[in-house]
Amino acid sequence: MQRVGHSQVLSHTLSKVQFNGGVALVSHLDRIVYLNGSFLKGRDAKISIFDRGLLFADSVYEGLGVLQGRIIDRTMHLQRLKRSLAELQIPNPLSDEAYFAIFDNLIDRNNLDEGFVYLQITRGEADRDYVYSTDLKPNVLAFVQSGPEPGNPVVGRAMQTHLDLRWKRRDIKTTNLLGQVIAKTAADAGGAYEALLIDDEGRITEGGATSFFIVRGGTLIARPVDNLILHGITRQTMLRVAEELGYDVAFRKITLAEALAADEAFITGASSYIEPVVQIDGQSIGDGKPGIYTMALRTRYLEVVRAEL
């Protein structure tokens, strides 16, 4: 597969439009995307109907946050990507340097300042069969999307609970996301920003596309990492910042009842950073406003990641 170097970066940029208080790129069809060694418009990027990512969700992905035109925690994201590939026995098709060059090309060509880069690697194309051949050539695709600028006013988020319907290897970041689609669509229909996924025993796993935390009695409580949640990159950096701030941190499973009785709650994600949760299922968390621990953590988190860009 062709590798892409920094020398291939073009000065081509795309116009922007205002969208939801932030900045949105032009239509996804006209955006410059990456597919298997080429940069082209989204409307011209084609994948075979026999690709296993389409037929079986036999693929992995990463979403990397972009601040000030630079990627946050990019080495950590690639480490997780390589772990996901290894767990599914998909060969890693590119070097770290080639991935970084692709990301930089996409950010430059699309004039992206704040948002995220999406990267997906499928096992490849073959006749439909549950059992795969070990000699398939992976397909690599990537694109960018804009997001709200972190300097915008922070809005406390509402969450709506939903039974966690996903498979039991959530530690692998695959494109098998139908459980999240169902939960997040239900949350949206109920007027909530995000779904809060609950297991059969009433314990919280995570958000539909985020990690979930509470603060109670001055202690930040996080679910331990296991095969039932994704080891979030933003989560990892947030916990490092919490330690720097001197927060007491406890790792244990959280029940829905505990979350409802918490002083504060918040979520983390690559495209949302740290966001306060002020309502779950219509019930206010704490005083119903973004909490002081959460907001101090968000402020310091953004300072730290900007300093590391």
C-alpha cells in the first residue's frame, strides 16, 4: 500500500459555514477524505459491497480529537488502534508515521481547526463467509468532522438510561455499533444529549459514545477498566489531570441509584472533552448545574492538552 508523506500536503482548503454555534465543514460529499493511499472528494471514495467491514462490521476505528489544528493524544490513540487490530487478527497496514501524515493531510486540506479525525480499518474484501482468509488486504479510510469549539459556553448535559445491548468485547473499538445507535437514538427522541447504558444488574457501563463518572463527597468515582467498557483515551488523560489536581479517585462499579444521588456527574470523549451531566432521566444531579469539580477538571484538562500539542 502506498505510504503518504508530509511532502504531499497541499494548500487546498475548503470553505466553512456556521453550524450549531460552532463551525462546520462543507458537505461530506465535497470534503477531502482518505482511502487506500489517495486523497479525494467524499463523493468519489468507494468501498466494495464485499468489504467485510460492511458485511460483518469486521473492522476497527479511532476518533481523534483536534484542537487548534493539532491532534490530541495521537500516540495513545494509535496504541489502542494497534491493540484492537491485534485482538481481531487484522494486520496493521501502515506505520505510525504514515498514519500521522494522513491525519495532518486531512486537517490541512479541510482547513480543520476544532473537531476530530475518524480512522477506520476493515479486514478487507472477500466473498461473504463468516470464516475469513488470513491473506486479505485491509482497507484504510479516514475523514474529518468539525465540532463545537471548547471555548463555547459549557452546557450541562442530560442523559437518558437504556439497557446495554452490546456484545461483551467492548474493549475492542470495532464498528459494531448498532447497540449504541439504538440507545443514542432513543435518548435523542427523549430530548437527551447522550444515552447512559445500564447492565442487567442496574450498574452503569458507560455512555453511548462517552465514558461516565460521578463525584460524591469530594471523590471522583470511575468504573474499572474491563472487557465491558472501552478504555477511553480522553478518560486516561482526564484521570492523569485529576491526579495532578489532587482529586481523590476511586475505581468501582457505579449503580444508577448512586449516579442519581451524586453531587456531580460528567462524561468524557474525544470530540467532547469533559462535559458536565446535570440530569439523568429527568432527575437533576446535585443542584442541576455544572459542578465545581467537573468544571475545574475541564479547565485544567484543556490547558494540559493544549500545552502538549
